[in-house]
Amino acid sequence: MYQSRLTRRSITKALFATPMILSSRIALAADPVKVGLIFTTSGPFASSGDLMAKAAALFMKHKAPALLSGQKIEIIQRDDGGPNPEVAKRLVQELIVRDRVQFIGGIQWTPNAFAIGPLLTQSKTPCVLMNAGTSSIVRSSPFFARTSHTIWQSCYPLGQWAARNKIGKAYTLVTDFAGGHDAETGFTKGFTEAGGSVVAAVRMPIQNPNFAPLLQRVRDTKPDALFVFHPGGTQTAAFIKTYAEIGLANDGIRLIGPGDLTSDEELPSVGPIAKGIITAHHYSVAGDRPANKEFLALWHQEYGASLRPNYMSVGVWDGMRVIATTIAANKGNGDPDAAMETIKKYRDDNSPRGPISIDPQTRDIVQNEYIREVRIVNGEPYNVELETIPAVKDPWKSFNPA
């Protein structure tokens, strides 16, 4: 009944009543701390959101109790349906005003993240970005922190690597939204600084792109390599199969990109045609680290041996650890400024992806990047890590100081 009478005007008014919200949080510190999680669990990108939701549930079951020492967390999960800024804004308004959450997490999409930034600032609600990777997002609110990645973290060093490894001419093909623009710009800067030349830069729609004519144009251009960024998920299989059918590999046009291109969970459905694709990213299920082996053992125990997690799953796994660690450190007292100070000091040397920390100046993650090649291991394709680029901060911010 209350929800049906909740108007946009009343939500907006409530958001500006920040002192009331904060005092209520502190007074109720002995109660469960409410955490709102927003994933995409419907629509064409639902498979990725499902993996993120599974990672959150796995962490809460197996890791949160030991960290929290009796403090309870109540998870309130919502579905944004994909890149829908207005939906994301409405969900965050409801979580803050009606549900009184102390933290928000998840957020797969850059446009959704930008849409909620002002709401986080007005209400002083910490938000842990567990996937959205456009570099400038964190500057839209001092209450953003990121445990996923920035697109520049993988694309800029990949550009440098490509130019050093006999790729002189590259063609870039990216999804036409802010994340794709970051990928295009980051790769191009790294590549051209190291001596490479970009022969064409093409952007494609985010929803239902037709890959065949795009890839035929690449074939006609005859670059040494095709650099690709798309949001991953089921697009992975469709893109790689089209690349193989058109025959770019047979023409000697190497396929490279950030890790979204060969997302771990989609590789089994792609099969051996993915062999040889080079990517740069911060996580692979093939990573030979004790923390990764433990994470995978828990994952397969819970969800079966055939379902692989991916980099988004690990972004959530680490993001939930950040939230739980912060709640424990501040004894659930609901002070958002204290929470952000704790988050900015976060460090974990045993993430499944390797050592990570939060850069206190930017609130972005600092992490290893791995140059990876798809290889067939025991009959299955995996992103095998070949080289490690340690402790990478977001390069974009060094070129674009605040």
C-alpha cells in the first residue's frame, strides 16, 4: 500500500532529507545492515547478471559469516534489465528511501552508473561498482568505489603489447557506448605510442549487432589485427563464430581485445575455434593461484562443474568482501563517511585474481593485468595467462587528472 503511493516527487523530497536518513541509519545499527544489489537478470544480458548474483550468494554463504562476527546483513536484490538509466535511477531511489539500505553494489552498465551518481551524493550512500568499467564513473560521485576494473586498465597495456609483438596495423571495432569509447581510445593511445597505426575505427550498436557485414569490411581492409570490445555474455560466441566463418584468421588477421571478448563462461560454447585469441584482463578461471582454486572449488560445489564463473563474478566476490569488511570495521554504525574512508584503505593479497587494493585518491581498483591466449586444455578452451603486468592503476586518470 505504501509503495503504491510513493511518487517521484516524494522520493526526490526524501532524498534531500539527508540528515534524517543518516540519523536513522545510526540509530538502527544493531539491526541487520541492508545492502542493495542491482544486477541485470532479465533481457539479452541476463546470463552475466545471473553469474554476478550467484557470486554474491556464494560469498554471503561461505565467507561473510567469519568476517562479520555476528553482524547480520540483509541483501535486497533488484533487476535493472540492462542498460536502462531511468530504471536504475528508480531502483536506487527506492533502495535508499524506502528500504533504507546503507550500501549499494553491483551496477553492470556505465549509463546506469552515471544516472545514479547524483543520488548517491545527495543521500551519502556508498556504492561499490562490481562491473561498470568506464574510467570517469567514479568522478560522478565521491561515494563510488570500484572492485571490477576500468576498461583502460586492460586496453591501454594491450595496445602497447600489440605494437611490441609484430602488429603494425590494427582495425578497432567497439560497441557504441561510453565503455566502448574508452576501449577504443585506450587501445589506440597505447598502440600508437608504441609505434602502431590504427587503419580504421568503427563502432557498432550495443543491442543485437549484425557482425557479418562489419567483419567483411575488416577483411577487405587487411589489417594485421582486429581489436574488439563488446559487453561479453552471449555476444562472445556469436562474434567469434562469425569471425571464424568469414575467415579472418585464415587471412592472418589476429583477433585481440580486453577480456570481455573471450568471457570465460562462454568459451565452452565457442569451442576450439577460439584458439589463439589474445586478450588482456585481470582474471581467468585458468589462473594458477591458491585463492582462485578455492573460489572455483566453492563455485563448482554450489553450482556444478559445467558452469564457469567469469570476471564479473570475481568483481562481485571481491566487492562483497569490501562491503562486509567495511561493515565489520565500522561495527555496522551506518556512518557513510567512515565507510568510504575504510573502503579507500582496502587491500587483499589473496583475491582469486591476485593482489588487489583500492587507490585512495581515485577509489578505483589497483590490480594485475594478464596477457592471455585462448588455448585448448584437456579438450576445453581456456584463457591461459602468459604475462603479468603488476599493480596496474587506471591509466586514463594519469592522462586526465581531475
